Amino acid sequence: MAVTKSPECLFCAIVAGEAPAALVLDEPDFVAFLDVRPVFKGHMLLVPRSHVETLTELPDLLRDPFLEAAQRLSRAVQQALGAQGSFVAVNNVVSQSVPHLHLHVVPRTKGDGLRGFFWPRTKYADQAEVEDYAARLGEAISA
């Protein structure tokens, strides 16, 4: 697959070797490197080599290999750092600091101080609202 690049993208510059990064994975389709502002030491970002802004734009041929690479990174934090597990997340547009798809792999250990998600929780008004949301999302997924 041909690699596309955005001239303004920091992650494209990292992939091309034009910007510094501590690489932990360097493969034909993906690169992973340490986050410069880690939640915990060992926090990594997995990116496709080609400029893709969101998960929904990731080409079908890269979808399974992307998740497989994420699995390897998640195992690596346990084996190399002694983490008990990991937090794995992708932001799409909102809270996406660099507009290039990146998956966070954050080492986790019980008692590390990270509590759930970083945003407030909400509740559905009633069961009818739950069913309405489920139906609307189900229809969109089936479309």
C-alpha cells in the first residue's frame, strides 16, 4: 500500500524520520512511539504510516493489522514494564491533539491512580430513552 503524507502533520513527520521520536515499533504499515506527554511512563502511540485522520478512514486492509499491532503493544507493556494491564483508546476528532489516527496504549497497574474515564458520566432518563438510543445506533450500524 502506498504511503500518503500530509506536510503539516507531526505524526507524518515522525513516520518519515523528519521529527524526533522514541520508536518502539517500525513496520511497513505502522509505527509506534512513546508519547511525549505520557499518562504513565511507557505510554505509546500506534499510528498508520499513511496519513489517515480518524479510525473511520482507516482502509479495510489495515483494520485487522492495526488491531493486531495494538495487541502486541498491550502485551509489551506487561512483559517489558511489569504492568498488570493497559488502557487502550482512540479519539476521533474531539480531543484528538494531532489529526492523524493514533491509538494510545497506556500501561496500567492496580492502584496507579487513574480512575475510569476523564469525563463526567450521565444517565438515561428512563428505559424508553435507552431503547431509543439503542435503536438509532443499531439502524446506523446496519446502514
